[in-house]
Amino acid sequence: MNERIFSGCFTAIVTPFDAHGEFDEKVMRQLVEWQISSGVDGLVVCGTTGESVVLDRAETRRVIGTVINQANGRVPVICGPGTNNTVDAVQRSVEAQELGADGILSVGPYYNKPTQAGFYAHFEAVAGAVSLPVILYNVPGRTGSNISAETTLSLAQIPNIAAIKEASGNFGQIIGILRDRPDDFSVLSGDDALTLPLIGAGADGAISVVANEIPKQFTAMVQAALDGDFPTARTIQNRYFNLMQLNFIESNPIPVKTALALMGKIQEKFRLPLVPMQAENREKLETELALLGLAKSVERLAV
């Protein structure tokens, strides 16, 4: 690889469930159409926002296959088959490749709390099992341990490890990666509210939660920042900053799925242990959506 292949706004898309709590393929196809028509640069399926840990293997294959089929090559589809079991993560990554994924988002092993050598060995095994580009995913708030800048930069030397989604919130660490990375290694923000300053520091875009709700607007913000038009990017960020924050007032994806339900896009359904929003937090979200003109029933897009 001679250039960075991941740049722009990639939506970490939700997994919609029907009234009975089953995967809603029709609605997923509608969401994919809305995202693509809104101009996003790619989709990330079966990540944290997609409730991957409560999908069984058959459901995961169905969700991934549905998104790939509906996208039909119009945007890249990145799949999140990572687990804290390296053998399982490898097998799931191979399955995603066989289904036609364009890339792998591989989360740092959670609960195990591996050493930095363990992180390296885990991701080396995943990358060695597939020919797809691999995006590392560092989210210590979820996993309980941090992939250091030094480990990231070492992993970046593996030919098909192409990027990192950085959600550590550690600016010093991320700037260190940006300074020392290979030219073909992308750095993507994993925090919507930090995307603008990180692009200002040299990042290449974002894997976004808020793009589920405002795909056109967040993509425009990312592109304006990448183009150096920071006044436009700041205007968009300022307008939607509260929504970005409210998406994490409770565990993701509870708020974003609630928002999409209030927008008329999906059923307000989760799988345990996730439950509906607390009343006071839901009220805050409803108020913000109303202020932005988003909280309204809309006819779902036809496929």
C-alpha cells in the first residue's frame, strides 16, 4: 500500500431489531440507502454501535451480508468481527472476508487485559489470516486496556494493518501516532466530539456514531475539515455538539438507537443487558432532537 486508503466519514451503523427483537433486514437496507444517499464515505457494521456482542454467529453473517449486498460496492463496508479470543477473532475475520467485506475493524481484546506484546501478537494473527486491510480499534473505556502509541506504530509496519480507530481520548498518544506513523497509515477518530481537533492535528476522518442521525451533516463537517475549511467545520460542529455528547449520556448505542426511533427510522429495541433510556436522559435527547428539527416522524425510505 502506497497511500492511505481510509479517509472521511465512516458510519458505525446500528443493528435494527423488529418488535420481537429480531434483526430487521428491511430496515437495515433502508438505513444503508439513507447513509449512502447522504454521502458517507463508508459503513462499519457489527461494531460496538451495532451491538455485535449480542449477535450470534449466524446473525452476524446475516447482518454483514445484508449491508454488503445493499451497499453493492457503492461505498466500502468495514466489518467488526473482533473478540477477546484471538482464535475466534481470526475465524470471524476470515468469515467477513468470505462474505465480501472491504476491511476489518479489530477491537483490542477486552477483559483479558493483554500486555503490549499480547496486543501485538493478537493483531498480527488477525492480519495474517486475511488479505483485507485491518483497522485497529483502541477503546480502553470499553476494553479495560490501552494500545500504546509504540505498539500501534509497530503494528503499522505490518503491510495490511492500514489504520487505527483511536477512541482513547488521549491527545498526546494520538498526536504521537500522527507524528510517527508511516505515510500509508490512516488515523481515524473514534470520538465524534474530538474529530474536528484531531483532523486539525492530521487525522484522516472518523468512524462515527452521530453519523447515524446526521450522516449528511457530519460528513460535510469531516470533509470541510479535511479540505482545510475550518470555519465551516466549526459551524457544523457547534450546531451538533450537544447531540454528539448526548449520544454517550448512557452506554452506546442506547441513545443513538433511541434517537433514530424518535426520528422514525427504527424500532426502539435493544438486547439485554442494554435497556431503554432513563426518563430524564430521554427527555434531554428529545429536547435536543426537537431543537435540531430531527425529532419528527418521517416515512421510512423505500428500498
